[in-house]
Amino acid sequence: MKKVIALSSLLALGALGMACGDAGTANNTAANANKAAANAMNAAANAMNAASNAVQMAANTAANAANTAANAANTAANTAANAANKAANTAANTAANK
């Protein structure tokens, strides 16, 4: 009877060991799948960040071009106003000196 109990215990422990071993493999497989999913999400996030950066660079370039054009227009307006003022002052001074 003692041998039967001992053998039954041995079989139960063997079955438990096999079950635990399989669970470890399943856990590793699940962990690897989770890592793969996380890597895919990180890759997608990186791609979105790159796209966002490209859009931001394009917007900055357009804003800089608009600022450059506005500055050029301002310079032209100032130059024209200065020329008009100079001509008016010259005419007024000439008339006053006669």
C-alpha cells in the first residue's frame, strides 16, 4: 500500500511539474506577444511624432516666409514714406528760402 501511495504521489508531482512547465512557456509566449505589441505601438508613435515634426517644420517655414515678406513690405513702405517726406521738405524749404 505504501508503494501505491508513493507512486501516486510521484505521478501527481510529475503532472504538476509538467503543468507548471507548460504554464511558463505560455507565460513567455504571452510576454513576447505583449512586447511585440508594445514595440509596434512605439513604432507607430514614433512615426506620428515624425509626421507631426514635419508638419511643424513646414508651418514654421511658411511663417518665416510670411514674416520676411512683411518685413520687406514694411521696409519698402518706410523707404517710400521717407522719400516722400524728403521731397516735401525740400520743396517747402526751397519755397521758404525764395
